Amino acid sequence: MAAEHVAVFHNPNIGTTGLDHRKMGMWAFLGSECMFFGSLIGTYLAYKGKSINGPGPHEILNIPLTSVSAFVLLMSSLLMVLALAAVQRNDMKWGKIWLFLTAVFGAGFVGFQIFEFTHFVHLGLTLQTNLFGSTFFVLTGFHGAHVTGGVIWLLAMWWLAVRGRLGPQDSLKVEICGLYWHFVDIVWIVIFALIYLIP
Amino acid sequence: MDSSPAAHAPAAHDEGHASVQTYIRVAVVLAILTAIEIGALYVPGLPKHVLVTLILIFGTMKFALVVAFFMHLRYDNKVLTALFVGPLVIATLIILAIMALFSAFLLLARG
């Protein structure tokens, strides 16, 4: 009996599934986010072409500009996995560089979106103008808010790394931040295809 | 009862990730798919249903590549795949249901 009470190492973050709670929690959150964005995308598509006054998407959407911003966000996902790989192999110099560049690319995407929104308002499209304006701004605005949250998270991770408080033992924290970041990227892949590219 | 330290050791949360070379290859494929996706818009005379199908296929491929390689679902525990794919399927069904209710399918002509 006494042998059963020998000191055993038990990580409180590992549950009966053998998986880390924090990682499982992030995946469950991302699952709920799928339904959140699914409802917004569904609403946009349901009302597409049903505005009784302009401007409509074909008059106002700037495909070349949005293609650049979509590419920037897509490549930020590459930078994110490079940051994770660097932290995992204890190469904190490159870990810091990749984390910071990921945040910069994310901020660049948000900058594109602010420019696009401002331009649309100048062209007469606001949240109240028509069904297109309401559904477009709500959907892309919520996505932009998610990207902004991700940029803040990335900068926090970068700052921890700069202060020497992030190392390979914290790679799961970087991985979970990365999961969130890749999720905002895949949501934009869907939004870009369904809202911008499909005529 | 197995109370050995090994039995209680933290399970590896990463069953192994892709190499940096794989990440770069995936990013190149993503860039090419994006270029084709956008380029298809400028192909003169391409029927709308072909364009929509191409965009949906390439978008789905990009989505799957990011989830499988960058989010490591290809290498991770299947429980995590279920946690994500289950709600994703429900979300897709929600989109299709809303569109069906509003007679708003993409391929249908609208005024």
C-alpha cells in the first residue's frame, strides 16, 4: 500500500484524456468561434443581393487591395509557426523576431481594414445604409476585432520573450496563441472567398 | 494499480510538429492557391458556376492546409480534431440552412 503513495509527478494541466486542458480549452473555444462566424457569414450570404439601395458589393469592394491584405495575413501564419519552431528549439533570438513580425503583419492587416472601412464610409456605405452595409461591417468588423486581439496577444508574448520570461518550457503558450492566430487567418480565407471573390 | 512516475508523466501535448521546411512548402502552396484563386477572377469568359466552384475548392484547400499543418491537427490527438471539426460541420450546416431559408444559394441568379 505504501508503495502506491510514492511521490509521483503529476502535471495539474493534464487531465484524464492525457491532453493539456489549456490546449483543449482553446480548441473548444475555436469550435464555438466557428459557429459564431458561421452565423455571421450565413446572414451575409442570406441577405446578399437583397439591398434595395446602393452601394452594393460589386460597386465598392476593392479586390486588388484586399488581395494584398489577405496575403499579408496568410503569410503572418507562416511567421507564427516559425516563431513557435524557434521557441521550441530554444532559439529565442529568432523567436522574438518572428513573434514581432507576426504582430507587425497582423497590425498591417488591421491597417488595411481601417483604410477600407474609412474609404467605404466616404463612398456612402455605413452600418445603416443597407443590408449589405449592415452584414458586411458586422462580419468583417468582428473579424478585425479578433485580429486586433491577436496582435495584442502576440505583442504580449513578444514582450515576455524580450524580458527573458518566455522560453522553450513555455512553448505551449506560444502554440495556443498560434492556434488563435491561425484561426483568424482561416476565417479570413473563408470571408475573402465568399464575400470578396465570389461575384 | 500502476502508480509509477511514467504512468503519471504529462502526456506529450505535441505528438510531433512539421519541420520548418514543411511549413515553408505549405506557405508556398498557399500563396500559389491564392494567386490562382484571384487570377480566376480575371479570366475572360469563365462561366460563373465554374468560377464559384474553383474559388470554393481552392478556399477549402487553403483552409485544410492551415488547419492540418500550421495548427498541427494532422499530428495532434484526434480528440482535438473532433473538438474543432464537429462545430465546423454544424456551422456549415447553419450557413446552408440560413441560405436555404432565404433562397439565397450562391449559384442562383439574383436581381
